[in-house]
Amino acid sequence: MSLKDFIQEYRKNKRVLFTTPSHSQGGFIVPGSKKMLGERFFECDYSEIEGFDNLSDPNGILKDIQNNAAEIYGAKSAFFLTNGSTSGIIAAMYSILSRNDKVLIARNCHKSVYNGLVLTGAVPVWILPKYNEEWGIYETINLDCLDETLTRNKDIKAFIMTNPTYEGVMSDIYRISAVCKKHNVFLIVDEAHGALWNFHKSLGTPALVQGADIVVQSLHKTAGALNPSSILLVNKDCKIPESRFQEALNLITTTSPSYPILLNIDETINFLNSEKGRLKLLELTKNVNRLIRALKNIPNLEVYQYNNDVTKILIKVVNLSGFELSDLLFSKYKIEDECANEKSVLLLTGIGNEKSKLVKLERALKHLCASNIKITQDETEYKTFKNIEPRVRLTPSIVWGKPFKEISVKYALSLVSMEMICDYPPGIPILLPGEVIKKEHIEYLQDRKTIKVLA
Ligand SMILES: Cc1ncc(COP(=O)(O)O)c(C=O)c1O
């Protein structure tokens, strides 16, 4: 039974609840919310009352819907997350790592991984993926480098990486997981941007299928669910007991999970797994592929195509920096992208992207590229992202809360950073607390006056 059907059945009982939440399933809704959200949203918002279940120790309907999801994904277990992939990533780390355990992390990780380091007390060993200067993005990890790093550091317990990357670049997880297995290292894949992959083969192969131990996905990013609906999936071969994940999640998540979000996660998964879902994804891929073909025919415009998820459209236009292109799309065509860098612009699509929206983008880009826009391309004006090899002086958990002083950036060379320098999006750190400030950091931070350093 779905959570939606369960709630509908429950409502027939007409129980009189003196419990939270105090809006009493819509008995009182502040007027502004009522108008914008509608009564229905409140009607399905319950707490862990008699006859329902408890997300922190599920035994009833929540257990059933999570088991149903696990079956759909081919996982040993599935955990619904009402606090985003952020919570899933931290819980995945907690389930494996203890204080002073070593963990290998691809540097293009989301900042939640850093937060997981602060909380678990684990010690990071960083691995830098290949950086594509032409497009200003990270690509894949070198397998030999992964193998060497794990050979050199026999005590690494887990490897955490993002796949697909923010821009959609896919790695060969089959081979990465084989290397991890050879070294007895758990593989955690942040698949926040790959939530459609389980439901449409042409998008990408899910990391779980390719042998990752733990996978975290954001259903709100591409799969159409409410913010911040996510899921944590555990591989059938993973040796960590289910209870460990539950304990880890219980450390960091609310005791009042949102039932509308849980219901929405359940409905999203069931829809994606249905014939209608399959057709919807077919339509999405057809439309996006059509758009990409059209974009490729526009003079002066280039589309990034290197083993990437087609739902992420990365483009650049001759004579324009990514920032300029982004500004023009916004100011002239009211088109807002996901993010831009000095070279390119990222436009995210997903299940909710109707054809008409894609057509607007195509028209705007055709018009923009035809209109002889020439902006002074002075590369020095733009902050070029630097793929700087980090030097960790103090681990994130040790440096957390330590006293700091704010000094002029130009005097910060060789001191220990107390700041996370991490432009968002994409939220990939350039410098983290506890890391030594290098010459390259100072160059990158030219337009900042000060930086916090360890006192
Ligand atoms: C690669 C990646 N991982 C994890 C996250 C965190 O996901 P959530 O917003 O679901 O917490 C994000 C969010 O932008 C992301 O881009």
C-alpha cells in the first residue's frame, strides 16, 4: 500500500487527535500558507501517532514503502530522507567512519562531505579529479591514481565520490568499485544528480548496479519531487548492517519527519517505476536530445559532450565568458541557468521541463548567437577556478571551533585557513578550514580583502 492510500484510509477513522502538528491536519492554517500551499498539503501532515509508523524505527507503513523502494532499486535497503542528500551523505559517512578513520574523497565533492568530516572526526585524504580548463569543470578520476592512493594508504576505509558530477560527467563506477573492492574499501557514491538513472537506461547506469556500496540520490533535483526529498540506498552485498544506517540517520535527522515529503517520495518512486513514468522519461530524453541537436547547429555555440547525462546542458559561446553568457540569458531573455563559470554555463533539465521551455532556450540562444554580441573577453577579469592540491594541516573536526583572526589575504601565505571557500553553486571547496593557504589560493582570492586564519 502506498503512503497516500494509507493516509486516505486512516482519515476515514475520524480520530480526534491531541498531538502535533498543531495545525491539526489543516484545522488552522495561517492565511498566507493556506492560499499558497492549499489545504490538502496540511491534511496529510501527521506525526508518529498511533496506527502510523516511526521513521526513526520503522515497522509499519514506512517500513513497507521503504522496502518497496528497495525492491524497485534492487537495493538491500532504502531509507527515505526528508532532509536532502546532505543528510544521506553524512549518515553514510557515520555508518562507516569513526574518529581518526581515514577516508579518501574526490575533491569535487559537495560541502556536505566536509560537514560529515567535522561530525565524524574522520581524516580526509583528497584525490583530485581531472580538471577540464576549456570548460571550467571537473571530469573523472584517474583509476591508476586511485589504485596508487589506496595502495599507499592501506588504512583508508571508504572512498567518497560524486557521480554524475554537478555538470553531468559520468565515471566508470564498475572499474572504480573493482579497485575499491580490491583494497577492501567501501565505495560511497553521491548520486544526487542521477535520480532518474534507475528509470531510464539511456541517461546513465546507476552506481548501485555498478557495484557501489552506498548511494545517495536527491529526488528533488531531476526527478520532480519536492525539495529536499532524497533517498539512501544500500547495496545487497554491503556488509554493514541495516541498523547501523538507521542509527546514523537518527543522529542527524529530525524526529518529526514531514509526511507530505514522505508521501511525495513514495509517489515519485512509484510513478517513475510505472509505464507512465517510463513514457515521461522517454519524452524528456527525446526533447532534450532534440534540443541538443538543434544547439549543435547554432554557429558560435558549443555543447559539452563527453560521456555526460543529457539532462545537464553545458554550453559556451564564442567570445563570451560563461558569466557574460549567463548575464545575457538572464537580462535579455529572462532565462536563469543553474550556474556559470568563466568558460561555460550549465542549464539543468529534469522531469518537469516541458518542451515549450526547451524551445524558449533554443530560440534565445539562436537569437543571442546571431546578434553579433561581442563583449570584451578579458580573461583576467574573471576569477578562474583553480584545481589546487589541498594540504591538510588540521583535520576538519580538530579545527572546528578553534579561535581565529581575520587578516589581509596578502599576508595569509602558509597560514591555516579557518574558512570554507566554496562558491555556490556548485559548492565545491577550493579551500577548507584546517588547510594551508598556498600561493595559488592567494591569487584566487585577489578580490577579497581578508580571510580568517587560525589564531
Ligand atoms: C553533488 C551534490 N551532492 C549533494 C548535494 C546535496 O543535496 P541536497 O540538496 O538534496 O541536500 C548537492 C546539492 O546541490 C549536490 O549538488
